[in-house]
Amino acid sequence: MLSTIQMANAQVKPAACFTDNMVLQQKTNATLWGSETAGKTFIITTSWNKKKYTAVADAQGNWKVRVATPSYGGPYTITFDDGTVLILKNILIGEVWVCSGQSNMEMQVAGGYGSVLNIDKELADAANYPEIRMLKIDNKTSFQPRTDVPVKWGWNVCDPQTVRDFSAVAYFFAKNIYDDKHIPIGIINSTWGGTVAEAWTSGDALKAIPAFVPFVTAAENGLTQQKLDDKYQNEVREWLTDINSKDPAMQNGKLLWSMPDFYDSAWPKMNIPTYWEQAGVPDYDGTMWFRKKVTVPASWAGKDLKLNIGGIDDYDDSFFNGTEVGHMELFIYPRKYTIPGNLVKAGENTIAIRVFDNGGLGGINKGPALLSLATDTTGQINLAGPWAYQKAVELKDLPQPPNNANSPNRPTLIYNAMISPILPYTIKGVIWYQGESNADRPYQYEQLFPLMINDWRQKWREGNFPFYFVQIANYAAKDQPPAADWPALREAQLKTLSEPNTGMAVTIDIGDYNRIHPQNKQEVGRRLALIAKAKTYGENIPYSGPIYKSQKIAGSKIELAFAHTDGGLVAKGDTLKGFTIAGADKKFYPATATISGDKVIVTSVDVASPVAVRYAWANFPACNLYNGAGLPASPFCTDDWQGVR
């Protein structure tokens, strides 16, 4: 919100990230920018030092000014005067952090991903933190870097209502820092669930990785959404053709299971709508066919019909009397397909739907399920009830669908719209939680993640600012693509600690077997804050669990050395768990591990001459190595055997 006097005639417009209640970085020259009438000169006055700054809009109407900020405090005002006065109020000077990543950083305190633990207490407690301020960057994409900041509501003061819809990890990070330092904290929240790291990286940087060059080059040369839509439709058709070639329904060049004369009476029946896991088909991901005979009245013959299915999880390819009438590659949309009249006959007709489940629950899961005339939906045939069904191809044997044309998961598109516009904002550092969506390409991530960090640092021009990130948590990951390798992705994150001024919060002990969005975001925020307190704010405290440093092979044993053994190595529980060991054959066996001072000794009766050890190398490992500060050891491997699970 902007507070103004005579605002109706004001021409000066600060960028959308500058509003009442904002936080500016302390003890620096903080950048302000915005728009004004081209060539116009105006005055900016900061109340903390009564200093006046002269600003001039350039030929495009843009202006930028750096203002000196004091040590933390406030509230203050900033006044813009171009003949009409505009005042920003309730400004605090403190520490500004950007939080970014995918859904586990986006997850709100009480929002669409579920609530955090002890939600009622946390909401009530938020009333005690009015000096935490929060700004959300709107979710946008762009083919070119943008300068306009996509902000809808401006900065909010933390309270029980505003915190509900804000990043839980970022809030608990800020809360921990504030409790310790009593310095105002501003969080700029630029997050988007389900997104990949390359979407958050600039096109310039991505040219270092050959896989991303074609898209980046196309975007630079005028790629448009329409061109992308056309390309996507071609990719979908190729994908469906590939699926057809693997489908047992495909015989003699035809999908026989879609045909009206196919004999399906031997198929089992399932009442629709439902998820098939809840209807007697557990633990199955892949394609499944559904068929139903419907009797069409004579008055409908030869007329266009409408097939209306409330929901299918995940994708579908739908047929009427053996002819494809529609397909959808996104589970969130209802299906509304027009059936051409030339396919419609009086009497018995056949609807066949091939469902593609990419993980988790699958099926024709939402009603209504109706067939009607396209021009008159008053007379409808209810399709709910028993359908014949048959498994086709398991997920592991199927090609993955192409990225949707409207998906944010395209190289550089999110960076252009959600990072590029805020690059002038003066910040202290970044906290990041992402990686799940790149788990199918963990070895590429070893290059991509550090590339993104260095890209942001170069573009922000704030030096090697703190960049602290969360290693992805323990999770069963049964709903993830077969290629997803969560342990290898964690290893890629661990390797990124070689970059200067980085830190990693290990969460291998606070995930949830069944939830990709664990509720204990309090501890995630606390562990990130420990890193900041130690590495940014100079506190002499433990901030990391044990980190693998080196191994020494001694006959049938391997001795492991660790950094960050503060207070000594500890097996939480009785004996150490989570270690495996392998010889030159690269076959890993469960190992016996014992603590000896600040080292761990690993051995196995199955491996006489070991060469490598892995720890917590599973999606949801049983592991219990900590240090005396109660912080868990990071998963690790001592080998470099790509693809060996």
C-alpha cells in the first residue's frame, strides 16, 4: 500500500516492491527504483537522516537511487516529491532475506499444502513478531528478463492472519533470527511449487549446460507461447505414439481395446468415480484402460455429444467407438470432450478411456461423469457406476510425458519473471529449498545448482552473499518418476557446500514417509537460522551435523572421518544404522558401524576387501548418526559410481 498526499496527480511510482511496511537492508546503500515522467527531476527524502536525494527519470521514464541506511530501527518514512507528495510509511531498517525454491519453501504456515505442526499455537504466537515483514512475489513466467516486479499486495506486517499464507520455512527462519538478534527481518518470498532449478536460472548462465542451450537460444530468438503450444502438441502426439507401441491394446496397427467390438466381458469391474488404489488395485502406476457400453437414444444419433468427466489422475486419452475424441496431460482439469456426430449411432456405443498415472493415486477419480448432447445438457446419461478395466503398461516401462506448454518448468522462464525484477533490491542473503523436481537428473544438478547460485550472485552484484539451502528430506517417494534418485540428489546438494559462503540444513530425520511436504517446518527454519547465526552473524555455535570428510581403508574395514563433530559423534538410539559397504564389484551390503572418537569404523562379513561406504542412501533411510549438538549427519557416499543404487 502507498500512503499519499494528493496522490491523484502523482507521477512518481516506486517499483511494486516498495510499499508501506517494507524493510530495507541496514548499514548499506539500498537501491530504490521505479518510474516517472521521462526527464522529470524529483526529490526523495529519508526520515532517518533527513537527507534529500535528487532523482531524474531517464528517457524511458526509469529512475534509480541509492539511499544510505543506518543500523536497524524504525519505523521511518520515505517521501517522494515531484510537485505532488507520496509517502511510504512504517518502514523498518533491518535484515532482508530472499526465500526461494519449490513447494517445501512455498508451503504456507496454514495453506494448501497442509498446516505446520502445532498450528494454533504458531498462529497465536505470530502476534508477537510485528517486526517481521513479508512480501510475496507473484508466480509469473516470461521468455525475456523483465524489470516490472510482479507484486499484488505489497509488504505485510506479521500477525496471525498474514502469516497463514506465507512461507513457513521462511517465517520460522526469520522468527529464530529475530528471537536471537531482535533486528527487524524482511522476507521476500519468490517461490513456486513443483519447479526445477533450471527455470530459476538465467539464460546466460544456462548456456554452460548443453541440454538447455536449444530452448534458451529459441527464447532469445523470439520463441512465443503460441510456438511453444504448437511444439508441445507435436511432442504430445509423439509421446502418445510411443505409448501406443508399448500398449498390449495395439494390435495390427489398431488400439483394439478402444474398439466397440472388442470383447471385454472377462475384464474386472470398477465403480467410477474412484481412485483405483481405493478400489482393489494397490501399488500400481502406469496405464490402465476403462471401458463402458452406453445406450444412446435414437434422437441423439448423428448429433455432436459432450463427454464430461470431472477428474482423471493424471492424464488420459479418450475414445468413442474406437476414435480418439480428446486427451489431457494435466490432472487438475476436468475433461470436456466433444464427440463428433458422425461417430454417434442409436443404441449401443462404447466409451474407452486410457488413464496414465504418473505416481501416487490414479484413476477416473472425480464426478460428474456424464454424456449429453453438445447443445442441450438437460438430458444426460450418467456414466458413474461399473466400468470394465484392465492394466496395460507399468510406469517403469513408459516414456515420461513432455512438459506442458504452460508449465513453468522451462529453462529460465521463472528467473526472467520472478528473480530478474528484484535483482536491484539490496539483500543480506538467500535461503533455498528445492531439488525434488530435479531428482530424475541428479548428476546434472551437481553442475546446475552451483551454476544457479553463482548466477544469482553475479546478477545481484552483492558479492558472494550468504546462500543457505535445505537438503531434501526423507520421504518414501512412491509417487515420483522411476528415474528419480533422491539419494544422488542429496549428494549433489552436499557437494555444493564447496561453493563459498554456502550452508546446508540437513533434514534426513524430520521428513514424513507419506508426505512430500512434511509438517515440521519449525525445525527446518531453526536449522537454517543456526547456519545464519554462525556464518553470517558471527556466533560461535554448532550449525551443522557431521559432514563426511575422508575415508581410510584398513583391510576389511573402512575408517571414516568427519567435520562438524561438535560434542562428539553420537548414535541416536543404541547402535549405528544406515551404513552400507561395497567392494570393487560395486555391490553394497548392510554394514556394521561403530563410533571410535571422531571417526566411524565400517565393516561387513559380506565384503572382505571394501572400497566404498554409503550412509543413509535411500529415499527414506533408517539412519541415526548425529553430533553432540543434536544435529544429524548428512547422507553421503565415498564412491563416484553414477547410476549405482
